[in-house]
Amino acid sequence: MADLLASRRRLLQGLAAGAGAGLLSGCDALSREPRVVSVLGAVEPLSMRVQRALTGDRLAAEFAESMISPVFRANGSIDPRTPEYLALKAGGFAAYRLRVDGLVRRPLEFSLEALRALPQRTQVTRHDCVEGWSVIGKWQGVPLAHLLDLAGLRPGARYVVFDCFDDLAGDGSRYYESIDLDDAYHPQTIAAHRLNDAPLGVANGAPVRMRIERKLGYKHAKYVHAIRIVDSYAGLYGGKGGFWEDRKYDWYAGI
Ligand SMILES: Nc1nc2c(c(=O)[nH]1)N[C@H]1C(S)=C(S)[C@@H](COP(=O)(O)O)O[C@H]1N2
Ligand SMILES: [Mo]
């Protein structure tokens, strides 16, 4: 895991020096705190099946509002500059639509207003980045389970892919992530549009980002424009199911 952290730091430094794609080169905080080492060490060697059997349907800890961090640190893309994102941002995200499609009976699109009218869940949770820092924030959003129920899964549905607006690599690609249906239906998996009682800001993923509370930070896709149900993620980008997974990070990424 130390190798992975070092290679991530090198990659992000290279990206920050090169593309300048709205990236925070915030990996100096590489930490050797015992807690972080134990989190990483405890998870990686376990197979997904073993970890899920032990802890899979457990809820992540939720905290009192008094524990909320004064600033929710931002990481990775913090100011996307892709044309489609800039256009929506300029219009205050009024034209934003969240698509739910793929292996569904009814492909759907939601404006922010429509998302706000659906059932909501609020949770105060801790975000843990592999770089070794954590922050606590209050999130509000629509349970992914509800969106999937509205769309109706078709036979063959196995994974949920999140397509994002930002080009973190600076090569014309887009950040993406994926989870399986167990994690998609976890009650704390929400499409979040509010942070700390305010509309989600650009640095933290406006207008909609995922919260998948039993996962490490990189699974929590920001700037999401489509939620795509698929039978396999092997054909997407590097084939490993996510931006960081394509760069050797663990796909399950449970905490
Ligand atoms: N679209 C997108 N999602 C992303 C990232 C990113 O660069 N782009 N970075 C990931 C990482 S590594 C972390 S720790 C969190 C950071 O979320 P925050 O900026 O709200 O702290 O977002 C994750 N989701
Ligand atoms: Mo992260």
C-alpha cells in the first residue's frame, strides 16, 4: 500500500504540473498515523467476500452535528474545466440533469428540483481518504436505492457506474467509479446535493456527488452526471471499474 500511495503522489504531482485541470495537488499530507496504516492494512489483504461477510451490511458510524469539521477538505478535481461542466456551472446548474440509464426498464432524468422533491436521507459521516486524512460532514441526498427502484432494474444488472464531468487525468477522459448492487442498495448510499445545510459547492462535487459511506474516499464520485446500470465494467477505460482502480487501487475499497 505504501507503494500505491507513493505512486499516487507522483501521478498527481505530474498532473498538477502538466494539465492544470483544476486539481489540488494535496498529497503532501501522506500520513503514517497508526490509524491510517491499520485501516489500509486491515482491508487490502482481505478478499471482498470475506470482508463483506464480516461487515458488509453494517452502517457506517454517524456523528453528532457538533462533530462536523469546520471545513470539508476538497481533494482531486476541485474546479472542473471541461466544457460541458463550465456551461452548466455558468447557468447555475439550472440545465443540469442526472441520468439513470443502462440496464433499466425506464431510463430517467432528474433536474435538481426533481431530485429535491424525492425522498431524502441526511447523515453526518466521516470521509476517509487513502492519503491519510478524514473530515466529518453532513450530507443530504436521495438514496440510490430509490433512484434504482424508480428506474427498475433489468435482468443482467450487476454494477452501477457513476460518470463524472471532470477530466482528472487531463487527457480527455473522465473520472468514473463503480459499485455492485449490494453497495448500491446500502441505506447510506445517496446521491448527495447538500453539504452542511447548503447546496453542494463546486470544490466538493457540485451539483451532485455520491456518498457511499462504507467506502474509501475515491469511490465517492463527485460531479456525477449519469448513473449507469451495467452487467460488467470491463469495457470501460482501463477495465478495473474506476479512475483510481485503473491505477492499481482496490476496487472494493471497504472501510
Ligand atoms: N469526479 C471525481 N470524484 C472524486 C475525485 C475526483 O478527483 N473526481 N476524487 C476522489 C477522492 S480521492 C476523494 S478523497 C474525494 C474527495 O472529495 P472532497 O473533495 O469532497 O473531499 O472525492 C473522490 N471523488
Ligand atoms: Mo481520496
